[in-house]
Amino acid sequence: MPKLLSENSHAPFWQLVPGVLALRYRRFRIHRHILSLGFTSAQLPHEGLHVHVYRNYRQQAPTLVLLHGFLDSSHTWRRLLPDLSERYNLVLIDIPGFGYSRMPAIRMLWNIPSMAASLARFIFSTLELNPVRLLTHSLGGLLAVHIFRYAQQQLPEANIEAMHLIAPGLLRMPPAERDKIRRQLFPRSIAEVRELIQQIYTRERADLSDWILRGLLYEWSHTGYLYLAENTVENESNIFLQPADLKPYQKFTTLYWNQADGITPYDMGRRIKRACPKIQLITLEAGGHAPQQEAPMVLLNKLHEHLL
């Protein structure tokens, strides 16, 4: 896949290799760990793509579909899996273009409504899951709302029982704030990668070596990610919501947010809660933007209170 112009565009290839190989080995270790928990891994054909899925096949348990965030993969859920796998039929999907789900750098493919519609058809038609509950993080939450909308309009038999959204980027932001977030999520240098990591995690991660950061910069420089950003900005009014737009979903929606979130501000959750009083806003006391990685037990305790 073509790359964005960045610091890596001028780096000798040999400088990229150590970081890229280390990251691939780390993903391999996480993949093996997930398999050791009793999950299967499959690349399933769907609408010209191959979508990667982990499943644990607890057929008599409620089905929980997990969708990760931007620049991430299903591996983000690994610290929750030992507990959740005892209670739920889990389906972890790598969103097309992320993780092990490849998607070509064709601009028309990289837009939120199309990705959500395809995921809805994948969940309810290809996987034949019904009913489902959705557990999402960040970008996955925005996709979840669009999946819900599409299913209501186009898949009348589909039943989404509940949406549990961790730090979802649902609302349209003022231009200055939007541009700041966009700069954070599309780093162009090692220094900007380090800054992004510090915004995502509350723990100190500044000790990551430059060669690891260079590998991350290489992986995060796909042209498809730029297409997604450009398509989103050009179609903001049809992608992002006003707080009141969530009223039709408020009986089914629980939000989980940390006040120290450096990516999607906690105030976004409060605005939604004010407009939709029946939505549950759960404040987390630890974990920054990614509590599923930094504070899994804190998050699990809250999930168990509200998932059932």
C-alpha cells in the first residue's frame, strides 16, 4: 500500500527494518496468546475483501462483537479476553484496513458510512450473528452508531441489543479542535509519534526507542488512513452527530469515559448525557483513552455492571 510523505520517506530502508520486525513479532506473540485462550482465527471473504476475525464459540452465551479504534486492531482487547470469554460468545473483528484485514488504497472504500454498511452486512449476513451486543473503542464507536442506523434501515431482522462505547468520537468538533486531533492521529515524525502515544496512554511511554517509533511511523503512514481522514472531513455533517441525534439509541447505549482522555475529551460524553438523559455515562477512574489496555480490571468491573 502506498505511503504518506513523512520522515520515513527520507529514511534509509535499513533504519525501518528493526522497528517493523519488532512490531510484527509483538503482534505474532499477541496472536499466539489469543489462540491459547481458545479462540480461532480466520480470514473470511466478504465483498471482495478478507476480514479477519477471532472467535471463541460459546454458542449458548450472549454474542458480543468487539470493534477496535483507529490505528489499532483486535489485539487491543487482549487483556479483557480471559474474563469476557467465560461469559460471552466473543467475535473480535479487525476493521477493514486495520490489523489483519487488508483493504486497498482506493479512496472510495475509505469512508465511514461505507465501512459501517459493509460491517453490518458482515456481522448479520456473512457471520449470521443475531442478536448481538457491540463493545467498541474510539473509532469503533462511531462505526457502531452507523452500523445501528444501517441495520435499522436495510436489515430489518437485525437485532442490536445494546451498544457499549468506550471513548467514542461521535460528535462534530469545532474546526480548531478537529484539526488538532487530526494532527495527533496522523504523525509525520518520530517526535509526533511519541506525542500521540503520550496522549493515548496516561502511563509514561516516552522511553520507547526511536527505532520502535520509526516502525510505528511506517505502519501508521498508509495512504488509506489519509483517505479516511479526507473523506471524513469532506462529509462531516453526514458522519458526526449532534448530541440529540443519539436520542433514538439512548435506551441501548452505555458510554465509558475517562476524565483524563487525551484524544476524545470527556466533555463530549457530558454533552451527550445532557442531551440524552437515558444514556448511561460511566466515568472511569483510570486508563486514559485506552482503558482496555491500561486499566482492564477497572473497565471490566464497570462492564460487568452494565453488559448484562
